[in-house]
Amino acid sequence: MDSGASDTMFMSKDDFVEYHATAVCTRDSAKAVDGNFEIVGEGKVTKSYLVEGKEKKITFTHVLHTPTLGANLISVSAFGKECMWWIRCRKM
């Protein structure tokens, strides 16, 4: 998770369950190889996580495909108010 990332970004196209190629766009980041990375598509990514011993699936929407970024980034702000409310309530 990255509280400073404005978008959720995944490197591998295989992670996407829905995908749309976009015009190539270049951005810069300290996490990128050589300081720059390309955005080549966007879509939805579904990942499974183990929570309290049970598998839970989370679908990330509006995910950018960034094959030249150095790591996957999950934007905290991209979760939205509803998800953050659920996380706060579950911790109580």
C-alpha cells in the first residue's frame, strides 16, 4: 500500500481480469526503473488475501498497467470512503 500514490498500479498484464489498452503515457517516480515508467493500459485487478485465516478477494478498479514500474502500488486514497469505513469498523 502506498499512501502517496494517486492511482493503483500493477506491473503484470496477467493480473488484470478486465483490460483496455491505452495510448502510452510516461510519468516519473522514485519507484520506477530509471526514474520513469509507462502507463500502457487500465482495468480491474482481483487479488486474494488471507484475513484471519480466511481467503478474501478484493477487486481494484481503475488500475493502471505500468509494466516498467519497479513494484505494484495500491493507492490508499483509491479505496474510497466506503472501504475505509469498513476497515476502521472491522478493527474495533
